[in-house]
Amino acid sequence: MAISSSLGIGSGMDINGIVNQLIAAEGQPKFAAVTRQETAAKAQLSGLGSLKSALSTFQTAVRKLKDPSLFKTHQAFSANESIVKVSAGAGSIAGSHTIQVNQLAKAQKSIAAAEFSGANEVVGNGVLTFSAGAKTPFSITIDNTNNTLAGIRDAINSASDNNGVTASIINANDSDGNAVSKLVLTAKDTGMANAFSVAVSGDAGLSRLDSTTPSNYTGVPAADAEIEIDGLTAIRSSNQISDVLQGVTLNLQSAAPGTEINVDIKLDNQAIKQVVTDFVTAYNSFIGAADKLGKVGSDGSSNGALVGDSTLRRIRNDLRQETSSEVSSAPNDFNSLKTIGIDIDRYGAMTLDAAKLDKALSSNLSAVSEIFASDSGIANRLDDKIRVYLQTGGALDTRQSSLQKQLTSLGKRRESIQLHLDNLQKNYQKQFIAMDVAVGRFQATGSFLTNQLAQFNK
């Protein structure tokens, strides 16, 4: 806090400058010490955040390998994708099959025979009731507010209980070339179960949309998909069929009666290899981040944020130990990462021998699965270790909380120092002003005596 007086009246001294210098001499070392501690704490907090992020990213890669279903991943192949496409998912089983697509599923499309001069022509009044298989029928009231062709279309499409019919208008020409508009009704889903009918209760104009009179509509009737798989017939309402072959989805593209398509379901070793490769990459990314955080600079100024940190060393050593250990439940020739082509070099980074991994996947996939995904497998052990470090109340969380408390304490320390300096400044001000007043009095007394002596000597 700056003081108001500058030069002492009695002494002529720069009291303001003197007090400020004294306060600076008192406060600067203390503030500098607090700043150094705050900077160090903030750097460590940032470093711990980076460490947790790198560890979490590695954990994501680890968890993919601890899932046993990964090692049952299959790939599906169709000999003719213009007829049927296939995809394999969870639960699929390796094998070969023949598929014949006799008929595609189709959605009903009904085009009204009634012709209108345009979308705004009045059709009639009454009630339209739509029914489709086991679905709940829904009805629409047509009156003077919506009895045009466009109004009926919009009423159908906006009905809250419409469970499967879409209405549209086609503008075409009749046999004489005159412009005509027609109502088109289309089922939202394919298959016989979604075929619909329209019943009309109303005047003659609206009755032209009653489907119980066959001549009122033309178009495409609903149809189910029909396939033969390994000689057995299967009928479904959709062209996407996922309940015929376990874990396999068939996407029917076109009908080809009499044409058998070979479909093969095989283990997808490449998908497994990619996940393993991602694991190696994630491990090396973590090691790189850990090395940077724990780096010892040549002059100390370029040290990593967590240089000398025991928690960082412990995490790195734990992960190194788990990745280097054997899995007792796996066979001796395939019981560690090293035996399937994954090794740790002298710098702590992982290396991957792709050819060796390919050989392990093709010759003993179950052993590779055991190495990673068994209860005592490396992925499970790594995940357990990482989870403990990352959990609330874990080592990293505790360190961060401690540093946050330290920063709070340092903030209070800074406030305390400032308060002390403010009080000290006030005291100095009082002392120097008092001194200045005393000096002024001494000077006045001296001047008086000098004058008296001068008078005496005359």
C-alpha cells in the first residue's frame, strides 16, 4: 500500500520511497518463495493430469483385449453380393452355406384409380379406416377442413396413431394427355404382415378410396422374402434377415431363383491383429508420455513435470512387469506376449513381430485368447492395475487432491504476507512521520537558539 506523504516537512527525506523500499525488501523474498512453490505444484498437477489421460487411453486399448468375444470375431463372405450381402456379428460360427434368393420382400403400394384435376380438388367427406394385420387400426375423419386430395394426404401422414402407411400424390396424364392427380398409399415396411386395407364410411366421392372394391386401386402387393439356405426354406417379412444363421445378417439384394450363392463365415484374424497392434501403439504412447514427464534435464530447467516422482516410477514398473510376465493357464509354447511376437526393447518400448503374431493367430488362436482375455490373462491384470491407479481415492487422485490443498494453502499464505506488509507499512509510516516531526522540532529549536545567540553577540 503506497503512503500519501512523499517528502518529510521537517527532514526533507523521501519517506514514501524509503517505506516502499523497506516493504519491498521484506515482501519480495517471501512472495518469490510462494510463487516458486505454486509454480511447482501447478506443474505437478498438470503432469498428473497428462499421466492420467495417457493411462486412460492405454486402458481403453487394454479393455478391448480382455473381451473374450474379440477372439471369436468372424468375417462373412458372399460369392455374389449383387444377390445377397452378408455380415457376421457376435455369436457367429465359422462355416459354409448355400443361399438361394427366390423372392424379395416388398412393401405394398396402392395407387388409387380415381383421377382428380389437381391436389386441391374436393374428394368427399366421411371416415377412412386403415387396417394392417395384427396392428391396431386407425381412423381419419374427413370433413370440409381437409376433404381435398392434398388435405387427405396430409391428414393420413400427420395422424398420431398412423402405424404404417404413407400417403403421397402423383401428378401424371390420362390416356388423352390431360393432367391428372392420384393418391398413392405405401406401406412403411415390407412383408405380408404389413399389408394394409382401407375401409370408407362416407359419401360417394370418398368411397372411391375404399380398397374393399378391388377396382379402386392398382399397384404392387405386399410380399415376403423367400430364401433357401442349405436346402431349407425360410420366409421373412424383411430383406434384412438376422435370425436364420446365428450371428449373421443377410441383406437380400435381388431375387435369383435357381441360383445358389456360397456364403462363408471365417474367423477374422485381421480384426484381432488390428486390436493387438492398437494395444502396442497405445502402450508405447503411454511410455512416451511417462518418459517426457519423468525426464531429467541436463541443466534442471528442462526437467519433466514429474521428475523423480515415485508414483510415476511405480506405475511404469507395474505395467512393465505385467506385460513381461507369463500366463500360467496358457500352453508353454504360447504363454506370454513374447511368444506371440510382442517384446519390450531396452528403452522400455514395445515391438511387434507381425509375422510371428500372424503365425500364432492361425496356429493357436485359443492360446492367444488365453494370454490376453483369460481371468489371469495380461489384459485383465493390466486393467486391474490401471483401475486402481485411476479410481477415485487412488494414488493419482490422492496426489492431485494433496496438490490442490497445497495451492489453497499457498494462496492463504500469500494473503497473510500481504496483510503483514500492509500493517508493517502503516507502522513504518507512523514511525517516519513521527521522526520527521521530531526533526522539524529540533530544527526549529536550533534556529531559535542560533537567532538568540546572534542577538546576544550584537
